[in-house]
Amino acid sequence: MVIIKCEEEKLKKDFFPIIVDLWCGDKYDPKNDQHNKWLNHKIHVTFENFSIALCAYTEYKEPIGFIWYKHDTGMEGVSFSGKVAYIIQMGLFEKYQHQGIGTKLLDEACRKIKSGGGECLYTDTYANDNDQTIAFYVKRKFIPMAYHLGENGINDYGQIYYYKVIK
């Protein structure tokens, strides 16, 4: 397996089905022009906002999965935002799940974030996500946090926010 930094077009070309599933679920209609414009625009503006996509491929260049995160290191001499990063999306094609690849992608992202001055990584999931998603983050030392949230760090929309100190 190899992990590389992907540009916008490569991420869309190789991982569009995963992105659709994560952002739209069964609501996406590929024949609906508005759906296509919205999704392509959302991907584009997310890339424009200091995001980085690390993509995993087999030795035969078959796409496996990706982690897409934001780490705005700020201007030189201004460190207001460079210490934190946010996972935008992370996904693997189903046949590659439960093989440690998600952990390798996360570890590589943490190494890159740390080398860029980052100290903390944030993400969120939904409480109604499968238990495996929640367990994935907890097992990798992400801590659920309460930030104007209800019981157990869950907000009114069912989101659970997590952070991890990068060491």
C-alpha cells in the first residue's frame, strides 16, 4: 500500500462514490443537475479552504481509501490556527475495511499535521453512526468532548465531537 497526497481532481475521480455516501447517502441523484453542481462545488470549496487529502492505493494503483483534513498553518509569524486540524472526511472502500488501513491513514495525517506545527486533531461523528465508527476513534485515543452539548457530548443534531492530542 502507498499513501499519497491527492489533488482535488484525483480525489474526485478515485473516491467520488465514498464522498457521495459520506456527504449525501441515498439522497444523491446522479441524474439531478443541482445535486451534481452542489457536490462538485462543495468538494472544490473544501479544497480551497486549506484541506489536504491523503489517499491510499494498492501496489496496482487501485484506490483503497482516504483521509481528508484541514490544517491551516496560518501566515508566517501568526500562529492563531496552526495548532489545530480537523478531519473533514475519512472513508475506505468496503473490501478494504477492518484491515488497519484507516489507522495507517490517520497516523500519516497525524505525522503531517505535527510536522506542520499541529498539536490537536478534531473530528465528529453522529451518534446514530454504527458503533464501529465511534469505537474506531475512541480506540485511537480520540476523546469525546462537551462543547455546548447535551448528555455524553452529543448535540441536538446527534453529533459527537472528539479531539486527540497529537504526540
